[in-house]
Amino acid sequence: MSKVLFVDACARGWEVSRTYAVAEAFMNAYRAQHPRDEIEELTLAGLGLTYFTGKELEYRDALLARGGQADDYFKLARQFAAADKIVIAAPYWDLSFPALLKVYIERVSVSGITFSPEPDGRLRGLCRGEKMLLITTSGGDFTHEDLSLYGTALSYLRGICAMFGVDGFDYLWTHGLDIVGNDPEAILRGAKKQAAAFAESW
């Protein structure tokens, strides 16, 4: 049995988010394939997360200095570190993803919980995660673009996986939803089928 963390970073809400629709198809198929797995869904928009200020960083660092990793302040980091699999649903915005997801990652990036600095200056991941999956959608079509430029969300999350000790990274990217002449409903139907099929072996 695996523990799966599903992080919903869809700013528009599940009712209208096309990214969430694809992610929901994936999760429904995953649940059917893995009925014994424990799945936690985290909707970032409902958490009231804010970016760090200098004052809050002082508070956080003081907690860590006295070994306070078990404090409730770090519950998101502990939840992330305990997950065997992480699924992130986040739309493609401005070459990346909504800022709220970056804020969340900053909140779970905690020394002694998700990673540990080593004496030689390198970072050792502490998460038990086997793999992470990003599910994203975009209005444009970037399938023929240089992903080192247009896929910064992918390289960033791969780096986070390496830093935290998550072994693998996959992504499902639905392109072209807002291109004039395309049929977005047909594209979404195809994306949902692809996501459901991918869930069977993930």
C-alpha cells in the first residue's frame, strides 16, 4: 500500500479548471487500479499560504534551531516527506506554474524534514517518495519548442525531486487548448483518456 499526496494548485478551482479535469481523470483511474492506497488531496487555494517574510523566516529558523521539526508549523513538510507518490495538478502559466505552488514548495522545503545539508555542502534528500507526477495544461502548443526555455516547470520540479530524494519525475502536458480552430473539448477528452491509461501503470 502506498501513500499518495495529490496537490491541487489549480488557481481557477476544480469546477472550471481544465488541468484539474485531466488530473481528476488520472486520480479516478489510479484509485480504481490501487484501491488500497491511501490518498490525501491538498487544495492549495484553501490553505491561506503566504510567501515568507523576514520576520517569519526568523521564526522558522528559531524553531529549527531548537529541534522543532515536529511542530505543527511544519506539518505540510512532514506530509510531503511521508508520501510515497506525489501528484501535482498545476496549469502552465508564464513558462511555469501559478505562484501558489512555488509558495507551497518553499513551505515544504525544510531542513531536517525534506532534505538535509551535508558537511561537504551537498544536499541529501529525506523524502520517502518514489516518484512525482506533474499534470499541466496550456492554451498554446509547445510540443516543438525548446523545453529548456519553455519547460522551466519541468526542470524546476526535477531539481526539487533530486533535492528532496524523490526518485522519479513524470509529466502529462496537454497542449493547444486555446488555439483558434482547435476543438478544446476533444483535446480534453483525449487528455483524460491518456491520463487514465497512464494511471494504470504509474
